[in-house]
Amino acid sequence: MRNLKDSRSLIRQNESAKKSKKHDANLQKNSTLYFQVGLIVCLLVTYGLFEMTFETTIPIITERWEPDDNFSIEIPIIKPEPKQDEPIIQKRVVNPTKFVPIKDDYPTIFETPIIRDNPPLNPDDIVLVEPPVDEPPIDFIKVEEVPIFPGCEKKKGREAKSKCMSDKITKLIQRKFDIELANELGLTGVQKIQVQFKIDKTGRVSDIKTRAPHPLLGKEAKRVVDLIPDMTPGKQRDKPVAVKYNLPINFNVQN
């Protein structure tokens, strides 16, 4: 009995398996058929489109533009003015026979040369002007009246004025002379610069001469001495004279 049931179940399983296989085969056949039918329809539609004729309408332009005879541009015609002939001016011919002579009532004046009778020149009356002689400057220690430095006018006596002048020049040198120049030049120790200048008859400092260990130190000394202001000139026998002045400049360069 049990075997019978098993055999029936097997038969049912076989039948169901056959039905499923048949259904799958039918689906595969149907899809292929649908594809072929669709492809044929597309080809027929495409062929029909190529065979169809479309009517093309070309617009016909009947109007034509014709120039308007009434339209025109007027260009004014300018006629040149007739050239006027210049009037001919007739020159008047002067008849020389119509001149009337005028009587000259003025007497004739003859110029006579003027001769001056100058006396003969006496050679002794000729005064020769000799050119001014540039007298050599007098040493400061020998001049009767020393030059007066600005600010020393109230000092009395030669020695007081000389000391005042020396002090003023010393202060000027200390303020204006560039001592650092010796360091830049690599100089050490005591540096001595000799300066000589002239105070001319007008009181101005001129003819500056220097002697220094280095040319640049001499140039610096000349620059500073040139800053000395104008003074009252020295006098010899109550006349302004040039005075020679010696100025030593000494300083020590320490490392």
C-alpha cells in the first residue's frame, strides 16, 4: 500500500516536471516569434517611409521693387562768378616843362676847417701811473696792528686782541674739524698739521697752504680754515696790509 502511494507521488512529480519544461519551451518559442514579427514590421515601416512622396511648396515672389521716378537728389549747380577785369590805372605823365624853379634865397655856406694851435707837449708833464705792487704779507708777530676777529673789537691792546683771535680760531677748528677722518685713514698717535694763510687788505682769508701726514687731512684743514669769517685787516703805519698767519693743528688718535 505504501509502495503504491510512493509510485503515485513519483508519477505526479514527473507530470509536473514535464508541464514546466513544456511551458518554458513555449515561452522561448513565443519570444523568438515576437522578435521576428517586430523586426518585419519595422522594416516594412521604414521601406514605406522611403517610398512616400512629400509635396514641397516653393513660395512665388511676384512683387518686384522698381525705382521710384519721383525720388531724386538735387545737386545745386554753382556758376562761377565772371572774372572782373581790374581797372587799368593810367599813370599820369608829368611834363617836366611844367616845373617852376624856386629861387634860393639862402646864402651859400662854406665849411672851413678849424685849426687849433696847441702848445708843444712837454715830456716832464707826463705822469706815469705805476701798477700797484703786491707787497708781501707781514708776519702776524711783526705787524703793528693785528687783524681783529669778529667779537674781539672791545679787547684793548695788541696782546689781548691776538689772544682773542687765537681762541676764536681754536674753537672753530675744534667744532668743525673731522677728527674721525684719521681713524678712517688708519692713522694712529699724534697727528700734526701745519696751516698757513693770509689775511689780505680787505680782511678776507686767502692763499691757504697746508702740510699734513695725509693729503685728505690737509684738504680737511683747508676746508675748515676757509670757514673763518672776514676780519678787520691788520695795519702797518695806519694803512691796511696783508698779514701772514701760521696755525698748527695737533690731535691724538687713540686705538
